[in-house]
Amino acid sequence: DDNRDLVGRATQLELIVRAANSGDEERLTLVPLDEIGGAFQGTLPTTLGSARSGDNVLQVYGRDTIVYGLSPEFIERTNYQGDPETASGSLQIRTDGELYASSGDIVDREEQARLREEEEIRRALHLGSRQDAVEEDQALAQRRRGDQVRPGSPINIRVVDPDASTSPELNTVYVQVQATSGDVIRRLPLQETEEFSGVFEGSVPTDLLPAVAIASDSAEGVDPNQALIDGGSGWVGRSLGTEARRFAVDLNQLRSWGAMRVEHGAAERTAKSLVVQTSLDGVNYTTVGIGGAEDPAAAWDGSPSLEMVAQPQGMPGSYAELRNIFDYEFLDREGGKAQRAVADGGMVLNYENDVRAAQRSLPFNDRTQVMIRLRGAFWVDERVMARFKSEANEDDEQRIAMRTFVNGQRGRELEDGSIAMELGRGVHVIEVFAVLPDRQHRRGALSVAASLDPQAPLSPMAAEMFDRQGFDMLFDAAIARPQAKLKRDGDAWDIDFQGIEARAARLVLRQYEGDAPAIRRLSLRDSDGEAILPLSQDARGGERMVLNVVPQDQISITYRDEYPYSDDLPVSEVRLAATFHDGSISAAFPQFAEGQGSMGESLIPVRRFEPGDTVRVFVRDNDLSVSSERDSATFKVRTSLGEELTLQARETAPFSGLFQATVFPVAGEPQRDNEITVAPGDDLTLIYRDEENTNPGVTWDRRTVVEQVVWREPQIRAYQTRLEEIPEDVVVSEQAGNEATGIRQETILPRYDLVIERPLEPNSEGSAVFGSAAIFEIQWPTVAKHAASSIDVYVQTERQRQALEASGEGFDFDLPGTRTITVRPGRAQSGNAGGLYRQTRVETPGLFERNELDDGRFSVNVPLVLGEPPLRPVDETTTSAGGVEPLPVAAGDVVHIGFRYEDENGQQQVLTARAALSGVNAFEVMDQHFNKTVEQAHVGERVYMRVIDPSRAKSSERDRLSVTVRGKSGRDTSIELVEEVPHSGVFKGFIWLVHEEDEQSLSDRINSVPVVFGDELTLLYDDGGQQHQQSLAVFTGDDGRVVPFTKRFADDDMAVRTMFTLAEAHFEQAKLFRDAA
């Protein structure tokens, strides 16, 4: 009020401030801000609550309106004649709502910020390393993150929004809760915690989503789930004609299925033929029964058989699609399916006796494109890495589409077209699918070759390979398809699943009379008779206040603030993840540090076991850690022959989520509860049923297989080396790059890539190069029981043997200087040879996708260095991974290794191998810094030479070699190069280019070479097997230099005469240079 029109002579203003909804009224005095008195200010606190006039605090309701104006007393006292509205106005009560949600205690913003800061500090200090791994994976009941919720647990929700507290009663706000799997609660009420708190809290229970229906198509406005609800309207397919329809029921959990009744509601909507499939994961389905049609596949006994169906399209993309064709889709193909035993009893088809005979049983000729399936079940007596190759009768013009599967898996395809796969002891099924184009049925004369030994060649799978060998029960269990019994009852089908365990079932509805099939009602009981379907209500939506979720669901909670303070914050959202912890089961060997007893126990993961070993079994599943006591987990141990043992694992500590038990595999009769009898070659399968998990989201058996040790003879291999020359343009480019840096330091340009290759077959003759490593391999899976398994390998050199006059026959393990290298399963290490080698790589052709422990491969890396032969005993060297001391070698040397072991009869045997050493050399003419090559030089300059030749480093002294310099005249000069340091193999020297008429310089300077202007020199180095040549051109003349200088003369005449004399000298010098050129 700069002009004091309002205030007049008063020193302060008085306002009446009133809350419209709460009715509270307070007086507020405004005082001058400064001495001038043109501005007045006052402050009145507000709070949520009922009116309490006169307490100098304005009680308001949420969304209230505050009005203010001059008090009547002030107007009367100041005799104010103006408009009273001049000092009046209103304010709206608004706040931004805050939304919080958690599976545990709700953390406000300040606490969230503190936790984030704490996590950043931990990350910065690397506190989240492997040391904390166990703590980070503690039981869910203790350490589950707030943004994760276990299905079945409630979600706690809080909204802080004071302007939603609009009355003295406890007010309510609403949030929406939605899961990505489809369930939604659109209005979940949250009640105010107390009168005028502005804090609203509530919780929503979660549960696993009950059964849902998925149909291949539906009539407009029809929901397939209505067929699963008691009193629902049912499902009707779209009017698409008579093609088969699919209707699936997903229980979202693994159950033992009993009786199902499918009521269609009308005869014309009823399928005359019904195919029933089940699935463990809701994705991959297996046919378990066919009603209303013959099911020839159900009677397959595992012997090699051929099936043929019409196939108008090409080869399908997946195994499931291929299997469905022969399981039930053939029912809709012309002629159905032909099925017959292979004539010779193996996996080799004869065109007339097999392919042609199958085609004759179908109502078409060879002008129809067909698909065939050739399959058979065979026994494997011990775990092997097997190879299979399917070939057809093909020509060069066109190849047929063909795929091979073993146990439903493709395996790894090798370079020769075969597939490789590891097979354990037991029954396995091989299937070959091929599409035979019209008029090319002769190509269906397939043959399948196999090798159950990685070292043996492929051979045809003859009839004897499919002999059951007395394991009839195992064969029947492996190939028998679960059988559901189907029976039609008017316009309904009754299906008895007979206890099949599955998550989902899919019905394929065929041959109905109307325009579309229908399911009016579907009921289901488990194998114990408990009712599963129909549901009492629709699991999705409705008035329920329970959120149905599935593992891996994302849950979104949203709050819409109808009266936000900030225009850009009308909606708040919090996301949580519905999740279980995925369980796992593993096995380990206990090992004890010497002299420390049980306190020194450490555990090593098991790969193979022997009867009598102690095997620790570990189950990790934080979902089972539910109490402050040590909880337990149940698991099973099963042998390849079907023997089974059920055991309990005890938690290692409360809330650790890690459960431990001990199993003793024995060859004889069990004497303890935790012993199990294993036959020779039997593997152990450890099985833990993970009831609650995220992947795959239903009850699932977690398995790990521990292979039994089987005797195999060890094999030895010596790796071979080869050189790949680097293209010259690449070398030139690298040299130009070095020169561009301007750094004057010695440079060795690589000329080769070094390749160290593992031989396909065992061998004893290998090769290596100086500066790299000699690599050998002992392959012996019999002793590779775990990652800490080790063997001892002994190393000698040929020069060592010669110096000690050792016999050349056999391997003397007691020879002085012999090195012992202890190696564990591991891969060959390439290392870096450096020098003339750009890179070193190890190639392992023919190896399958298995690690070294699986194959039992012990790689022996022997690094090589130029030096004197080891003649004194040395301490045992540790594993190659831990760093082996380089082995001193020299030119012409050979590295020998020996490995001794006891055979199956306890007799000591020895395997030996050797690697002959070689190297590459280089001869270069360079500048004084050995940084770049030189091709031209002036008379009077020195030119430097470098020879890299490890084979010439023969002694412990600095060795010497000679280079020949030949001029255009034919005169030869021998120059000596000296080794830089002993055992380096790098020799250096120089030549001094002196004019042939300069006799004094030729006499005084060492390594002088007589030349003339324009000479061309040839420099030669003979390494004993090859002559290396370099060229050097001598410039015509030399680079003259004019050096300006100043001098003070006594008089001007002397200065002028001197300048003219210098000019004449330069002129005469130019004429002489022209004549010389």
C-alpha cells in the first residue's frame, strides 16, 4: 500500500481469514516489512482438523477454500472509505499425493533416499562382491526386496495426500492394481489411518492365478474363460468351417490330472474326434490320447520304424510342429499315415522294401510330396559323447530337407554335417524327418550312421544297436507315451488322464457337424478326486479384492490425484514384481586341509564319482527358509537303472536358504539310510522338486546328473604349430603407423600369426616355436572327478639328455633336471609369443561343446625360453594355470614329456610325446634407432643391420654371425653382427659407407665398406637353410650445407672482398656438383 490509501495513519493491517468448509476463523495482523511502510506481511499456520477459533492456527479440510479480507473493526477504526474487496482474496487447499507400496514395511521417501545412498556407498567400496553373495541371497522372509512380492503374500499400499482428508470422518481414497497377466482391481479402497491424518493405508492379498482358457479362435464377444466358470456362458468358436480348433486349459501350476468332462451343449457342436495333449510348461505339448480315431503311434515299441504322411508344405520349423504332424495332424491329411517296421531292423532304409512299401499303403503315388519319420530307441551303457549323421539318396542337383533329433534335441552340428550330443546311461530315441518332393521318393532311402565313441568312425545304425539288452522295463518307461482314456457320451467327452502330471491340457476338436465347435462347461478333478474346475467365479476382474498373479508378473499400482498441486503430477505409479526364488540342486566333494580336521573342510563341485565316495548334496531355495530354525528340503537320488532314494537336506543356518545332505553311493547292499546301490556305469540323478519358482513358474523338478567314473585308457596328444604369413601391405601399413608417431624406439614388426592346433587323433609327435609354448594334452576322464583333480606330467629336453648322456630309449623319470608339472583339467593357453609373431591362437577342431572337465582334458603348457639345458634337480612346478617356469631350450632342441599311470589291472604304463622346436628369422637394414627400415644412404653414413634368429643363439656368451655386403663391382665385405644379450637371438651391427678413394677412412673406420656415388649394395644373410637378401642404394653425391655466419671486419674493404670470395666459392661448388651428376 505504497500510497497508504488503505492503511492511512495505521501502523498495521488486520485481516479476517476463514476456512469455508471447516468453518474456522482467525484474525491475522500484517506488519510493515520495512521503515517505509509501503508493504505489509503476516503468516498464519494451517493444519488439517476441526475448527478451533482463536488459537492462531487455521484448521482446514482437504480441498478447502480459504477466504480473507479486512476485519470490520479495522475498517471502523481507520474510517476506510474504499472498496473492502481491495484487500480480499481466496486460496485453494491442494497437495500432491504420494504413493508407496511394498511387500514388507513401507519406506517413505527419506528412507528410500537413505537406502539408495547406502547402496551407492557399498557399490563404491565394492562391498557387493562375491564375499557378500551368500548374504545377498538370504531367505525371502528376511531379505526380500520391497519391490518384490511372493505370490500369496499381501502388498501393503500407502497414499499420503492431505487434501483427500475432506471431512471429520475417516476418509477413503482408491488406487488401481493391475498385473501384466491380466487381473485388475480397478478401485481398491485405502482408509485414512486416523482423523485428519491425510495418510491412507490398505493392503491387497495376492494369489496364484487359477485356471485360464486359451482358444485358437472365439465368436465375437465370447470369452473362452466362461467355459471354466460355474454358471458361465461357455465358449463357441468362430464360424470358420470344419477345420480343427484348439482349446487349452492352463492351471498355472503342476497338478496330477484325473477326470475331465467336456460338455459341448449340442450335438452339432460336438467334436467327433478329439485329440488330447498335455504340457509341463504351457508351451510344449505332448499328445496323450486320441478319441474317435485310431492312434497307431501309441503302440510303438521302440524298434526302428518308418512313418509317412502327405506334406503339401515344406519342412516345419520346430520339433514340436514335426511331432504334431505324426501324432495327430495326419488325421486331417489325405490317406492319414502309413507306419511300418524297417525291413532290416536298423536305421537304414531300402527304397523298395521300406519307402515304396509305405507309399503303396497310402491312396496316392509318388507324384505327391510326402514327409517321413524314421525313428528308433537304443541303449547306451555308459555316458558318451555320441555323433550321428543322416544321409539321403541324393544327387548334385537338389537336396532334400532333412532334420535329425535325439531325445527331441538337435545337438551341435559339426563340420562334416553330423551332430554331436552327450548321452548318459539309459534309453535314447533318435528321429529323422525328411520331406520327399513329388517324383523323388527314391531319395527317401535314408541311412543313419552313429558313433558312441568320439574316436571311432561313424558306422550305420544296424539292427543290433536297437537290441533292448534285457532292459525292457526301462525301454517301456522311456518310450511309452502317457495314455489318457477318452470316451464319448452323447454331446460330451469324458477324459481320464490317469494321474498324468501337467500344468496345461490342450484339446484339438475335430470333425464337428456345425459351423464351429463349442464347450458349454468343462469340469476337472485331480487324481485324488479333488475338484479343480469349474471355478466358482471369474478369476479376472469382478468385485474381488484379491489380485491373481503368476510368477514374473509386473504389478502396477496407480493413484490418480483429482486435486494435484503440480499440474504435471496427476497420476502416481509404483511397480512391483511377483516372483519366487528359483531353486537349484548340486553336488560337491568334501576336501580337508592337512592337519586341520573338519575345520579345514572345503567343497569342490562333483563331475564324476566312484562307489564309496562321499557326496555332499546342496539344495538352494530361499522359498523354503520360513522359520528362525534350521528348515529342511526334500530331494531324491535316482540311478540310471531306476533305483531311488528320498532324503532330507538340513539348512546350514537359519535363513541361509542353503540345505545340505550327504549321500554315499556304494557297490554293495546299502547299510545306512543315505546309501544307494549303483551298478557299474550307473549315473546318479539328483532331483529337487521346486514348488515355487519364477522359471518356469510352476512346480518343477530341478535336476543335476553326476556321472560315475568309467575306466578309459588315457590318450596323449602333442599340438602342432603352423605359421600364417601376414600380407606385406599390412606390414607396410603398420610400419608407416610407427613412423608417424615420431617416437624413436626400437620396433619389431610382426610377420606371422602363430597357430597351435590340437590334432584330431592321439599322437606323439608335435612341434613348437621358440618364444612360445610346447603344448601337450592328456585326455583321461577316468581321473577327472572334479575341477581340483590333477595329474603329474614330467618334462625333459633333448639337449638335457645329450648333456647327461642319457639313453635315447624310453623316458627316464629320474633324469636330473626333469621337471614335474601338476596340471588340472583346463584348456590350452595361447599366450603371446611376441617378436615376429603378431598373435598366437589355439585351434581345437573336432572338439564338442563341452568343457575340459567334461572331456577329462589336462592341458600341459610348457613355455619355452632360450637358455642352457636344465641339468640340476628342480622343485616341482605347480599347475600350468598357476604359471610354469619357462623351460630353457636351444636350436635343434626337442621337448619330451612323460606320463605314467596304472592301467585297469594295476600295471604301470607310460605315455610319451615330443615336440620338435623351430623358429622364424628376419634380416633387416635399419636406422640407428632400429625404428624403421632403410633403403638408401649417403656416402659417409652408417647403416645398421638386425638379424632375429633364435637358432643362432647357441651358447651362454654373446654369439656372433656374419653378413656379406656386396657392391656393384662384385667386391664382398664380411661384417660381423653380435648378439644383443646372451640367449636373446637378436644380433645387431652396422656398416660405414666410405668412398673407395678415401683410403684413410677405409683404414681407420671399423666395418667400413668401399662404395662409389650411385652404388647399389646387396646385403646377404645365410641362416643355414635359406639366404636372406636386402638391397641398399647409395645416393649420388651428398647433402651440402650452407652455414651463414657474421664477422666484424676492421674495415669495409675487407668485408666486401670476403663476401665476393664466398660467392665465387658457392658458384664453383655448384658447377662441380653439376658435372658430377
